Amino acid sequence: MKMKKKILVTGGTGYIGSHTIVDLIENGFEVISIDNYLRSMPSSLQGIKNITGVEVKNYDVDMCKFDDLRNVFLQEKIIDGIIHFAALKTVPESIDQPLFYYENNMFSLINLMKCVLEFNIQNIVFSSSCSVYGNVKQLPVTENLPLEKPECPYASTKQMGERVFIDFVKRYPDFKVIMLRYFNPVGAHPSAEIGDNPIGKPNNLVPAITQTAIGLIEKLYVWGDDYDTRDGSCIRDYIHVGDIANAHTKALNRILENNNEENIEIYNLGSGEGISVIEAIKTFEKVNQISLNYEIKSRRAGDVAAIYADNEKAKSKLGWEIKYTLEDMMKSAWLWQLKLQDNS
């Protein structure tokens, strides 16, 4: 009988991490997780079990503590690949607490790579972000665009993280890394067993929509309707979290099967087309038959009119296909919000 490959997922109980664990299990992998629940909930593990029937072992470890992290590798002995999500990710919080972000996101990464080197784990997928591009000058955004100055400390940590991997594989060319730059993951698993659980006031559009619909937020504000776009509102690239998760499995398979053309590869993960704020709101209202209380306000400083990905490279090289529509995103996000409300 063929042995299952064992994959370590850091940040495994988080939003994208938990969906990726489900996708990995459904594709025949054994999975272990590291997550200290700083920005996630242990209940994600039960959600994963309810969907897959598999109880995933999670190590409640602070990755900034090297000895604690190294003990995980000593206990597990053989790990075939790593997907690294564990990081703080809220833009306003990173501006407010830059040292906290640099310490957490960089120390955890450096400690992980020291273990990767010591235990010779040669297959790594890194969770990066479209924020590394900065304020882009052309659309759609392709992977070979030069990176602009980061707009916040969170984006800086992602740029620095990518640099760590580039320098690492230059020195140790036997290691293979795929870095995935994703745009705006939204929605939840169709079962509503796992989803996004923003702490405090949501900074992203879709959780703000669902929290307005359920009454946690009194009114949703649309910042500007006079941009040079289809309907005057900002355009962003929304992609279902399930599609993002599946791209990690595809990326991992690519390097495990030695199909990579270079020892470090970069892919954009987005829908390939922009969706306006107004379109997102209207779609939510239509599929869930709910009227949202929203108001158009003047433009907000720092917002760009439009940003969306060119995703052709991921489609052609990874064999990645987008399965979920905008309607699916809005329906699953609402089902998840209702589940959160029932459990509160």
C-alpha cells in the first residue's frame, strides 16, 4: 500500500489554512498543523473533522520560540512538504503595531527555515499576498511586475518573506519553493463548517457585508462612486477561499512530482477579472434575497481605483481551475455568518 505523504500546515486553523487542510485530505495527503490560536479558533479542527472525517493533529506552538518549533519536527520525524500560512495579516493593525508584525511574521519564518534546513524538508509552499506589488501601475497584475514600495508593515513582511526564500534557494538549490500571491479570498466552505472569523471590526468588504446583513454593523459604507470604473466604485479581485485552497494542493503536487521548471516559482491567485464594490453588494442581495443598508461616501485616502490579477500562469502551469462563482462566494459567506450567529 502506498504511504500517504505527510504535509505540515502552519497556521492550519486559520481561514485559508483550514480550507487548505480539507483540500489536502480530500486529495489523499496526511496533514499535521501548527497553530497557537493567536488569530484563529480551535473549533476549526472540529469543522475539518466534520467535513473530512479526519482528526487533524495540531501543535499549539508559538513559532517564534525556536526550541518549541524544533520539537515538532523531532516528534514527527518525516515530513514531506510544508505549506506556510502562519502570520498576522491585518493591514490597519500592522500600521498600529509594526514591531509586533515584524517580530511575529519574520521570526516565525526564520525559525521555520532553520528547521527546514536541519531536517532537509525540500518542498515548501509560501502564502504570500498581492500586497507585495504595492501601488501597481498596470492591469491586470502579472507575476513579473517589479515590486513597488510596500504600503504597510504587513506588506513589508510579505516582501521580506519572499526575499528570504529567494536567497535561501540560491544558497541551497536542492530545495523547491512555490510562492502564491493571492488577491482577496472570500466565502466559506459550502458546508459552513469552516470560514473566516475576523476579530473585531472587519477590514474586508465581504465580512462587512455579512455583518451588516445580520445587524452587527448598522450601515455599510461604499467609499467613492466617482472612480473611472464601470459603476464608479472601486474594483477588486475576489476569489473563493476553496479555489485558493486547491491552488496550494496543486502547487505542492507540482514540486513533490518535480514538475517545477525552477527551484523557486511565483503564481498569482485571483479570478482574473475585477468585481466592483457595488457589484459585490448587488450580488449578495440577489443570491441571499436580503436588502443591505449601505451608503455612498466620498473617496477614502489610499484606495486605488482597480486591481486584479492575471491568473493565466497558475492555470497553465499548475493546472488550476476556478470552480466557484461570485454567487457562490456570497452565498457561502452568508451561510457562514448565520452559523457564527447561531454559535455565539
